[in-house]
Amino acid sequence: RKCGEKGLLAPGKVPISRRSAHARLSAIIRDMADTVTLEASSLALKAAGLATAICVTKLVLVNFMQAAASVAAGARPPEDSAMLAQAGMGTQDGFKPPQDVKDSAKKAKRDAAWEWKRRVDRIQANDIENVPVGLVIIWAGVLCSQFPDLHAKLALGFAAARVGHGLTYALKISFLRSITFTVGMGCMMTMLYGIVNA
């Protein structure tokens, strides 16, 4: 039987060919794909942008601090020695442990430089472990958080906690460092809860 024969179509319907039906279906699918929109809270979007700017700026500053601390401790790779020696920054051999120094003043200076380098290394490592995950959660929440206004506050809280963590680590304030770390983790987990339960 052909498409338009009696019994194949409901009364009053116009028969269409397979090619025409396929073209219509393709057009509908294209239109659906073209009209998908994502909604985001303006406040959450602005907070995510600000939190990202704060966290990335902190990462960049810590990277520069780490480089300076490595130079001061003589911990750059040996191939950097010639360039840094010309600039009056001493010999570099970061692949070997610090040598014992007989002069107590030089030893104290060297030990302080190595302690600062290790401290900045740990600040940097902690940021590398936490900031990328935090930023992914922040931006995912902009699109699908159940609580967009709370999400905005938590995003800024996370950024502030990361800055506070770095400062308290640098200033050797252990108790506050633990608090800022916990606040940052709490912000991340609460944002994640708002995303998962959206």
C-alpha cells in the first residue's frame, strides 16, 4: 500500500513522504539545539569571576615568591648559577642538600633561607591541591546550584579562606592556618552539596 491509501492515515491528515518526515525531524532537532539556554544567577556569576581572579592572582604571587625563595636559598638548578652569579645572587645547586657551613652567621642565614623556601613550597603545593578543584566547583555551581545566592557567598568565602591560609602559613600562625583551611574545605563541600542536590 502507498502512503496515502485509505486506512493508513487518520481522516483529514495529509500524507508525507519519509524524506519529508526526516527533514522535518532534523529541523526540529536543530531548532532544539539552537534554543537551549543556560540560566545563571547574576550574583553567582559575578562572585565566581571575582573568586577566580582572587585565587589566580594568589597563585601567581605565590609562584613568584617561590622563585625568589629558591634563588635566596641557592636552590635553583645548577645551570642557573652563571646567570644568577652575574646578578650577585650566589651559586645555585638545588639538586644537592645545603652544605654545612662553619661560620655561624652564614649558617643561620642559609638555614633561614631554606626554611622560607620550604614554607613557600608548601603554600604553593597546598594551593595546587585545592584551588583547581575549588574553581571547578565554583563554576559548576554557577550553572546548577540549588542555592545561587548562598553559592555566591561561599565562592567568595573559599577565595578569602585560600588567601588567609597562605598568609597564616607564611606568618607561622598554625591555629589560624588550620581554621582557614577548614573554612575553605567547608565552603567547597557546601557548594558541592548545592550542586548535587539541584
